[in-house]
Amino acid sequence: MLTWSHRHNAVSGSPLRTSRPLTLLALLVALGAAGCKNTNFLSTKDEVNLGRDISREIEKTNRVETDSEDAKRVQRIGERILQHIDDRKGVPYSFKMLDNKEINAVSLPGGPIYIFRGLLDLMGDDDDALAAVMGHEIGHINARHAAKHISQQYLTTLGIAVLVQGRNAQNIASLTTDLISLAYSREDEYESDRRGLSYAYKAGFDPRGLIRFFAKLAAMEKKGGGGPEFFRTHPITKARIERAERIIERQEYRYGR
């Protein structure tokens, strides 16, 4: 079972096996002081390697379903959406289903996407909702949200020290927990919704599936208990729902092909 944290911890892992010149370290610290929100010094190759390491960590403690009909469904919908996303070269997307009762979905830098058993149980047979959520997770990857988050965390004195030390098993385990419990910014969520709605629509799905999914999460939240994990890591606000509805009404599907 994955360990969940509701706090936004600083990243203590490193995706890079490198020793940076002192001039570059000084530049990174300066960027951090300047508050550059879009700073990202991870290459696509760095993201792919990091995603591969974190995937191994996740799959140590969670069984990946491979032969079930639901696992095939996740794979089938994911491959269909990939035909209509923005072309980002060098990213080996993958879609796996975890035998985990948490209501959640996780995307990692460099392409891996995990759909949890609890999420599918909540959605039932609504393929449109599943496609919209998977498109949303692809949106986080294509917009490089996690990579920017990691880069921002490195732009501290402690982060720079870890960057120089390099990657090890302990750092990867800590980074795995951080990324799984990562609550993206409001702007990141808006962008991923826009991308996910566009990808789902252009792949032939009903984008209102995302609205139906939001409604189910909101209903669970009202029952108490803190709500599902997806609600905590991807907050469903009134403004977010209204933005999604406006995109659908105006058919502003600007992403993908």
C-alpha cells in the first residue's frame, strides 16, 4: 500500500547523476531567489529516467494488474488518446492499473500513468470520464508540471546539496512519496483540464465525462472523511468546474490533433 502524505514536503530526491559547476549552482540559487515559477532544468531524458525509477518504487508495494478486463480497458483508452495529443518526442507513455482501493490517478515525469482500482470502481463503465481523467494526467506530463515542481524544490540550499550528491534509493523513495501526494497549483490544474478535455474530445469521447467525475468526487467529499485522494491532490473547486463547463460549451479544444 502506498504511503500518503497530506503535507506538501520539499523534494529530497534527485533525478540527475551529475556534478554541476559552481557557476551553474550559483545561477540556480539566483533563479530561486528571483522566484521563477516556470524554471525547469530537467531534460526530457532526465524526466524519463526519473519516471522509470519512481515506477519501480511504486510497483514494489503495489500489484500491477495486467490481464484483467479493466487493465486492458485502461490500456486501450490510453493508446486511443495518444493518437490525438500534442507531439512530445522522446516520451514513452505507459498506462498501468494498480490493484489499490485508493480513488486516485498518478502521472510521473517522463510518461508513466497509473490508474487505481478505486478510481475505476467509482467511475463504473463511464469510458468518457476515464478518458478525460487520463487526458488530464497526460496534460500534466506534456506541460511538464512535475519537472517544474522538482526544479523549484532544487532551487534551495538543501535542494542544491542533494542535486550534487546524486540519486540513490533513499532519495528516490522520498521523491516517490512527494510526487504521489503532490498537490498541483491551481494554474496547473486549469491547464491540465484544458488539455485533458481537448485530448478526450479529439479522441472521440464525450468531454462532459470530466464533469460527471467531478460531481461524483464532490458528492463523496460532502459525506465527510476528507474525501478521496484524487480530491485532495487535485482540488475540485467551483471555479474549476465552471471553467471546464465553459470550455465544453464554447468548444475551445485548442490542444492536440
